Amino acid sequence: MDQKLQLTTPVDIEPSTWRISPCERMLFVGSCFADNMGKRFVTEKFRAIVNPFGVMYNPASVLHTVQQLADTDQLPFAPDEPGTAVFTLGTNHVYILNETGEIVDNCQKRPQRLFTEQELTIEECTDYLSQTIQIIRSYFPKVRIILTVSPIRYRKYGFHGSRLSKAVLLLAIDRLLHPKDSIHSSNDFENTTVYFPSYEIMNDELRDYRFYKPDMLHPSDQAVDYIFQRMAKTFFSPETHDFLRTWKPIREALEHRPFDPDSAEYHAFLQRTLDQAKALQQQYPGLVL
């Protein structure tokens, strides 16, 4: 009876061989879970761009976003400087505009009869992801890639159908990272492209409806924060952890809503906080206030 009672099944995650630095340049593209995680990184002062053209649920639409950013010189990275791109996949379902035969990223509330819904195969998903990574690496070879699958379930597919869709995405990522053929060379992605198990953390470690929003489909703020902490432990450098500990009281002070914003006491408090932030900026030049 000396054995410690364990009430969860923690997901084991090996520490990354590379680390994310304070205020690093980052790109988040993908489902609404990418929105949630990306906004948390923005709050912690990473120089992150989050879904600049809206939420993208499938690998083809993620590719479209990256291609558009590249074509307009808007990828948020710098030459010869490490950066990190995070792609969060939600589904392998796509909508094809019947008139053109092209996959659209947003139906823009147009009639359903104008579109045909299809499911991407494992091979198609793998190819779209490979193209996405190659575009970024062709401009910024030092950028690292984190691939993850959104834990949000899609009720409209049925819960069994939702799991099948996630399974295709998981198999596509695994095939990309561990190729069994010569189409996707492991030399292209080895070490600098990794999988982070957001889906597994939510379903295996946080498998309790108290970690969901009232719709019982989307992770709660507490769950998003927990997954962020697991990601921080996996990827953040010691310097990044030091920065976040110093930034936290400054951020909380700046977020404070005073009872009397016009009082002399509050203005003095705000000025002290801004002085602390500027002092931190001297230590971390990448910090944008």
C-alpha cells in the first residue's frame, strides 16, 4: 500500500534538442487551438504572428497561408536567425469550389451547393505539410517546425468520424517525420521538425470534462494553460524561463484595472511599471512593448 496513488496518465515528452529563446520570432497557423496557443505566446512577448488570414483547419489551407505570406514577403522571420513555426491541424476535411476545382480556405457563407466536401488522404496531407515546411526553409533555413493536432472534436462528423479524421492527420505527421520511402527525405526534417502531443495531452492526460468549455468540445482556458506549460517545459530555454519569471509581475501590473485610473497613486504605480519594462527591454532587445 506504499505505492503512490496516481490519478492521471501523464504523457511522456522528451525535451527538445533545440530551444525557443525569449521574444523569439514565431508563426502560428492552424485551427482555433492555434489561435488560443498563439495568443498565449503573444501575451508572453514572443514576436508571434497568429493566423494572419484567419483560422485554417486542414493541411492544404495551412500551406495556402504560408505560400501567401512568402509571396508577399510577410513571413515573420529574419535571415540567419532561429525562429519557430507551429502548425496545428484540425481536420483532413476540405471544401472544393465546384466552379474551379480548388480547395478553398473559407466558404465565406456561400451556399453549400457550390462546394464539394472531400477528405484528404494520408499521402496528400503529408505532401501538403512537406511543401509548407520546404517553403519556409527555402527562405529561412534556421526556422524550426512544431507540428501538432488540435484536441478539439468535430461534432458534425460524428465523434467516430472526428477520431478518424484526427487519425489521418497523426499518420501523415508520422509519415513525414519517419518516412519509409524516398519521397520525403528524413534529412530534410530530422531534429528541426518535431511533433508535440497536444491531442494526446488533452485526451489521455486531461480526460475529464472539467477541462472543457461548456460545449464539451473545446479545451477550457485551464487546459490551454496546462498545454502551454507542457510546451514551455519541452521547448523553452533556461533564459526564456528566466525572462518569463521577470516579465510576469510586469505583465500583471500592466493588466491591472485600477478603481481610480486618474489618481496620482495609480499614475506613479504605472510609471514604475513602465520603467521596469524598459529596463527589461535593455536586457532583451527583442522585447517589443
